Amino acid sequence: MVERKNHKGLFIGYILIYCIFFSWTIAIENLFAEEYSLDDLYRIALERSERIKISEEELFIAEKGKDKALSGLLPRLSAFGNYIRYSGEKTSSSGFVTQPESSTSWGLRLDQSISLGRQELTAVQISNKNIEKSTLDLYAVREEYLFSVSSAFYDVLRAQKAVEIAKANVDRLTKHRDSAQTRLKVGEVTKTVLLRAEAELSGARSEMVKAENILTLAKAILGRLVGLSGNYDLKETVKSSQNTVNSEGIETIASLRQTALMERAEIKASGFQKKIAEEQVKYAQGSYWPSLSVEGVYLRRDEDPSSPFLNKENIYGGLNLNFPFFEGGLRRAEVMESRAKQRRAELALEDLKKNISIEVENAHLDYLTQKEILKSLEDQLIFARDNYNAVSKQFEFGLSDSIDVMDANTLLVTSERQLADARYAYQLSILRLKRVTGTLLKTVMSQKSEVRI
């Protein structure tokens, strides 16, 4: 029995040591956790994002497409060789060799084929415009990704603030519960007051756990977007926490629309897509023109046994003009198809312009809404905090009941949460305005250059 108790004591001791070690490990990780600002997250996201790397590969593919188009303007040089083994040697009645036992031939060929409809030059122009379009697509992907990072960043800050509010709520309700216990002992309140305080405290603790879990998920989402692993913290810079109308210089809705139509990479890319469709019409029409082929050949022959009439070396050139008159309606169908694609590109550009105008108006209205809400909620929080302080003091002196304290605390918690949400929604609305006007990435890059200087 003594030995079993000793083993049980050792087991409990190991468990305690493990718990202490685990808690110290978490504390050390939190102490040395890396801290990132929004600009740091921008930089890391641009370097590590798989979505951006995919768009970069699309640009690389477009550049290689230009190399392929240029190859159509350059002549091709090829070498060839041939060996033939016959069933046997044959000679004529006069003794000349009519069929050797074997023959070999080899040579070099230089040839070039061009379309008189300038299809090769049109293909090069299409590839150049495709590179420009892919570059703009990459710009748009980067800008959209930065806004996604911004949204996730403020989601984490909002979740952190919610945890702080929940902890403060638990502290207030704990003090109220203790006050209710004290007054119950002296007979100033009934037991139902204490039970109500305990119930409210229990609910506040569950809300705190829920807020902590939401924070963990928000940090995981941000880490996935940016490419972070392990524990990390966020720091809110003064610039991001004090985004105001005066410092950001928000323009009117008309000027914002004009800026978006001029700066949005998606509109520029759609414009290049329209030009590509126009060039594709020219390319399809070029198939109505004949094609011209030029070739130069050096040929060397050897036979065994050799005939005295064998011409062992030849050098010749050739010119070939090919003009297809009927191909079953293929060329006409290709031209009509390319014209339909051109019309589709024009309609897509106009549709995109209208959608972006709506995005700008929506973002502008959201900014104005968040601005007005923020002012109202700041005043509401001041009133709610003063109200709670007054009611809690009255409860201590028996001038108010527990329900009044609970109502005042609920109003205070609600005001704190709404103000925190409004602050981060206001800051995000400014970034959304930059995103919909196509100036977000430009602003980030200019800020980076200023820091380097």
C-alpha cells in the first residue's frame, strides 16, 4: 500500500511538473512573439502569397508567348539525313549502275514562310498587348490581396478589442458579485441578487471564451493570408489608428469615380483585352491572303557503288506561293468568331466601368456612414461609462438595485463593442476607397520608398 501511494505521488508530481513547464513555455512564446504592423504584413504578403506568384507565372507565360510570336518572323534552319539499303545492285546492259546497294544523303535547309496578310506581325502585336494585360492583371491581384490582408488585419484587431472588453466586463461583474456577497452577509439584499450577479458573471466568462476563440481563428486566417506561422502579435500604428478625413484627403464622389476610371488596373487590362480582340480580327482576316514560302537547300548524295552520272552535291533555292480558294467556310467562320469576341470585349469593358462606378459609390457611402456612426458612438460610450459608474456607486450605498447595475453594464459593454467595431470599420472604409479607386498599391509602394529614403 505504501509503495502504491508513493507511485501515485510520483505520478501527480510529474503531472504538476509538466503543467508548470507547459505554462512557462506558453508564457515564453508570448513574451518573444514577433510583432507586425500593417505595413510589415503588406511586405510579407507580397513576397509569400501563392495567389500573387500564380499571377507572376501568368505574366511569365505571356512573355514567352511573345518569344513564340517572334519566332514566326525568323527563318528556320534544319539538317536532314537519309540512308537507304536496297535488295541488291542492278546494272544496265551497257554496264552502268541503275540501282546501288546503298545510298546516303544529307543536307541543310533554310526556309521561311510568311503571310502576305501580315499575320506574323499581328501575332507579335497581340503578344505585346497580352504582356501589358498580364502586367495589369498582376497589379490588380496584388492590390486585391493587400486589401484582403487589411481586412484580416482589422478583423484581428477587432477580435483583440473584443477580448479586452470581455475581460473588463468579467472584472466589473466580479466586483459586483463580491459587492452583492458583502451586502447579502449584512442583510441588505436578498439571495436572488447574488444569484443574478453569479449568472451574469458566468455569462460574461462564456462570452470571454467565445471572444478568445474568435481571436484565435482571426489570427489563423491572417497568418494563412500573409504566410505567418507560430504565435505573433499585431501593433497598430499611429497612422492606421488616426485615419481621418483631413489626413487622408477624401475626395468627392465625382472625382473618386474619375480616379477609379483612370487608375483601376482592371479597366486598363480590359482595355488591352479589347485591343487584343481587335488585333485578332486582323489576324483572322489575314488568312484570306496567300502565303509565301522561301527555301534554300544544300544537298549531298553518296551511293555504293557509285554511278558516273550521280550528282553528288546540289545547292538550290525555291519560292512557293500558296493561295487557298476554298476551305469549306473555315476562314469566314474564324473572322466572324473574332468579331464576336471583339464585341464581347467591348461590352465587358463597358460593364466593368459601370460596376466599378457602383463600387466607388458604395465605398464612399460606407465611409460617410462609418464616419457619422463613429462620432455618435464615441458620445454614447462616454454616457454609458458615466452611467455605469454612477449606478454602481448607488448600488454600493443601497440607492439602486442589481437590475439597474446589470442594465448599465449591458449598455456599457454594448457601447464598447459597437465603438470598437465602428473604429476599425471606419479605418477599413478608407482603405476600401483606395482599393476601389485603384490607388491602394500605389500608396503602399510610395510609403515603402519614403521609409527607405
